[in-house]
Amino acid sequence: MWSFAQRRGFTVITPLGAHRFEEPWACCEVCKPMVVKRQLHMLLQRAQRRLVHEELLNGPELRYQRAFLKKVFKTAFEAGLKPPVPLNDSKQEETADGE
Ligand SMILES: [Zn+2]
């Protein structure tokens, strides 16, 4: 796992209210280069596939979730991230989505 600290945090406004993000962006080995290169759509695809695979969300919820995540990732990139540091305390390594 890797951790990208926020440069200044950011706020995302949705119909349900304002969400403030200041915590570091944690991701797996596979997602790390996508975060560095700001590959928004690849990151969204991976997040969505995981939600579908784990049967956490259905169609309309997925569409809402995708729009929300897109806003969060985009705003995080715009606000700025510090270089990644390894998170050694976690043994949980995400696989390449089993594909
Ligand atoms: Zn990942």
C-alpha cells in the first residue's frame, strides 16, 4: 500500500452535502502509477469494478458513485498531492482485480 498526503485538502459538494477530504490518499501498488500520472478514468474503472465484483452497489447507485468518485479524484488532483510514501504497516495488498 502507498499513501499520498494532500497538499492542502479539498471539499467536494454533492446533493447530499459537503465532504471535506484531508486524509492521505491510500492506494495499492497497481493504482499508484495511475495516481502519479493522474489517470482518472483508469482509477474510476478499477474502483467501479471492485464495487461490482463485491456486489456492493447496483446500477443507479453505481452511476452516482462513479460521478462522486470522479469529482473526488479530480478535485484531489487539482488540490495537489505529495509524493507517495510506502505504508508498511498494512499487509493488505490489492490484486489486479483478479484478471
Ligand atoms: Zn488499488
